[in-house]
Amino acid sequence: MSDAVGGGPVDAAQAAAPRLPWYRALRVYLTPASLRMLALGFSAGLPLLLVLGTLSFRLREAGIDRSTIGYLSWVGLAYGFKWVWAPLVDRVPLPGLTHWLGRRRSWLLLAQLGVVAGIVGMAMTDPRVSLSGMVWAALAVAFASATQDIALDAYRIESAPTVQQPALAASYQTGYRLAMIWAGAGVLWLAARAQGANTGYDQAAWQVAYLVMAASMVVGVLTVLASPEPAPVALKPARGAREWVQTALIEPFADFFRRYKWQAALILALIAIYRISDVVMGIMANPFYVDMGYTKDEVAAVTKIYGVIMTLVGAFVGGGLAMRFGVMRILMLGAVLSAFTNLLFAWLAGFGHDVTALIFVVSADNLASGIASAAFVGYLSSLTNISYSATQYALFSSLMLLLPKFVAGFSGDFVNAFGYANFFTATALLGLPVLVLVALAARAARRSSESNQALAPGG
């Protein structure tokens, strides 16, 4: 029996079990493990927009041109290369901290403190005076945040069996999305309150908003200190540097290719582009709001109210649907909805400044994103071998962002050349290959499951 979480795509495990009634499928969200993931998801989601979407709003208001904002989004590539240091997080103990908290929680706490320090640095830097200083502070936040993701994904995977992973993923995504709303709408609201009647860019107002964000990381810190460490996975001690490299760096990747063989290329291709529509579009969303004349208060109010509601609905519905109908079906649904909602932004670009239209588009976008994210995190978790949970999940989640973040760097140039409507339409078209890959991956997983059942005793 494989020690992988599910030994393959989670639908195979679900196929062998009776379909859960709705009340039992949803009750799992009230378990301590789900509530912990809600809080830890909040601490994971908080830094992302502060170095990407919200920062792009701040920079555009400060007069930074769109092309520069697009290139600065490459700060997010730190998330795309986290697999490089994931083996260290997976296996290297931290002096003092690991003995006190355990392997997963010690790395979580260290990363969270790094996020706090970086956000404080961003708060104290004026991009009009020192754009390079802002970039370095943002890089520090991105690196610490990516490290937190590595440790947190391993913690989640090791904390519950396969059948509960979609629910934990949904709780995690709910906390993550709430944090993104707080780091998006919340920052804008705080900056607007601190700015008062002043117009234009106000460094003091943004400083207050970012310092509040740094303080908000206390949610994750307290959760880490109060949470139990998952049962440690026995690790074979390495005899010398060569064996350590083999065990920590090579074996996690070799294990994945051994288990999935020819399917590995298909799975990796799907992971690489599944979120491309959302990620590429997201970099220009806030500059779009600024250029369309929406105020900080308007954007904050819409995303704070309607964004929160639809994010909660999307994440919980996505997790519940995945547990009831299987991950692959909901992956397809999420891909379709993500591409479609980008077309709504193209429509909004031609519609003009209208808060009601903004409410409709933001609501649809958050609903689609919540469904897609819950299913996708569940899918990635099902691919992971628990013996290498941090490294393998870091590989998957890094690959998920690498190509989209790189392409997003040119988004400002595209908007300058062709306009917002054409940009949003193009990002929707980027989602078409995703539909093909989901269909192929679902068929391959189904054939693999049927083959395994035929080879099993009594099959």
C-alpha cells in the first residue's frame, strides 16, 4: 500500500467510498482541524496582495507607470521557486525552535516573523523616494511568505487523511481569501480613513495601513503556538552530504515520477497553467480600478462586502462539491468559471465607471475563484506522498505560479498597447488549454483507477 496521501488523485479514493450525505460533508468544517486551517490560511493569504495586487494600487496612485508595475510583479516569482529551499524546510531542524514546537510549527513561526518584518519595511518605505527599497522589502515578504506556504502545506497534509483534504483545503482557502480581502479591501479602507480629506498619494496613510497588516499576522502566530504538531514522519538519517542530497533533493521528485509514470507530464502541464487566467489578470485589476476612476473607498466597500460573501460561498461550495462529486469534475467547473469571469472584466472596461456593475463582476470573480481554488488545492494534496509532503507540494504549488507570474510581468505592456478590454479578453482565452488538460487528466486518472482495481485481489 502506498504511503502517499491517497496514492493518486483523490477521486480514486472517493470512488471506493459511499457518497457522503450533505450534512456530513459540511459538518467537517466545524472540526478543530478545519478551524485551525481557517486561521492558518488567513496568515498565509495576508502577504500575497501586499506584494502584488494592493501594492500595484499603491504604486499606480503614487504615479508609477503600468509597465513598471507589471515588471515589479515578478517579485511574486519567489513563490514559483520555493521548491528550491523546500527540502530544507522539510528536513532541517531549527536550533531551539524545533525542540520546542516541532518541525512544522517551528518553520511556520520563523516564516511568520519574517513576513511581519518585511511588511513593516514596506510600510516605512515611500515608493516615490525609494522604489528599490520597496522592491527589497517586498522580496523579503515574498520569500518569508513562500517559506510559510511550504511549512503550512506540509502541516495540512500531515494533519488529516485523504478524504478530509478537500474540506481542509476549503477551510484553508476560506481563511486565505478572507485575508486577501483584508489585505486588499481592508488596506484601501484603512488608507482612505487615515488620509481623510487629502487627495492623491499619501505616504503616511499607506504607512498606517501596512502597519495594521503587519499586526494582523498575530492571528497566524497565535494559532501556531496553540496548535498541536502533527505526528512526525520517520525520516531515515542521512550518512553524509551525498546521501542527504539524494534523500532530500532527488528522491521527492523521483518518487512522483515513479508513481505517475507517463501521467506525470500531463499532471505537471495541468498544474503549470490551471490558474493562468486569474494570475495574469489579477496584476492589472487594481491599476484598472484606479484608471477607471474608482476610489479607494468604492473598491474597498465592494470587495469587503460582496467579495467576502462570494469568497465564502465559493470556497465552501467548492470543497463540498469536490467531496461529493470528485475533484476532477469541480476542477473543470472552476476552469470554465475562471475564464468566463475575465470576460466580465472586459465588459466592465467598456461599461465605464459604475459601482453596481463592479459589484456584479467582483462577486462573480470571487465565486469562481473560490470554487476553483478549493478543488485545485484538494487535487494537489492528493498527488503528494506524505514522506515528502513539504517538498512535493512546494514543487506543485511553485509550478502553479511560475509561468503565470512570468507572463503577468508583461501585462502592463499589453494594456499600454491594446487597452484593458483586449487584455481581459486575452486572459480569458488563456484558460482554453486548461479545459483540454483537465479533461485529459480526468480520463487518465479514471483509466489508472480502473487498471488498479482490475489488478487488485478479487478485481
